[in-house]
Amino acid sequence: SIRLLGKPINVTVIQVYAPTTGADDEEIEDFYVSLQQLVDTTPKKDTIVIMDDWNAKVGSKPLTGITGNFGLGDRNEAGDRLLEFCQNNSLFITNTCFQQPKRRLYTWTSPNGQYKIKSITYFVVKDGEAPSS
């Protein structure tokens, strides 16, 4: 993580790469415990931005205070875990606030081009700093 000191706010940026859906439960739990420790040690008045590859699908159903109106597809187990983490830490998934053009809906394509996965990359911010949905 990096802490950017600014006026009037300070921003702590945390970059993550969550375990894939094939990871064992212990690895996933270790990831979230470590991430929670980072969030807990961040000064309370900082804006927190957590970004990068969550390996999660949060689905298309908006959740008040957590997601906007433009999530994609069906939620998976990793998405459930991410949403729970966001809820517990008053975090908002900002890129669900914006409708994306079709060419930007996929964040991963298999090496042979056969499989495409809709957005598994998210930017989450401390609640209250998120754009309105």
C-alpha cells in the first residue's frame, strides 16, 4: 500500500491480487485477513482505494451502499466474499456506477481467445467518498 498525503484529504491506495476461485479456503482466508489488517491500520480519516484483480464477479443486482446499477452477470462465491468485505468495511465498488461500452466489458480473455470473463477487476473506495450511483 501507499499513503498519499494531500490537502484536504489523505489517500491510502492498496493494490491486491485475490486468489483465484480454484484456491483452497485457507489461502482465500489468509488473503482477506491480511487485507483486513491493512484496512484496520489505515488512519480512519483517509480515503481508502483498493484496486486491481479480485477474481470475483459481483453480479448485476445493485446493493445499496456497496454497488451501483452497472454490475455484470451472475455473482460467484468470490463475489459474495468481496461484497461481504465491502459491507463490513463501508467500501463501495465504484466501477459498478458506470455503464461500459461492450468492448470494455471483459477484463480477461483466455490465451486462445475462446473464453472471456466479464469484469473481475474492481476499484473499491471507503463509503462516503464514492460517486453517487
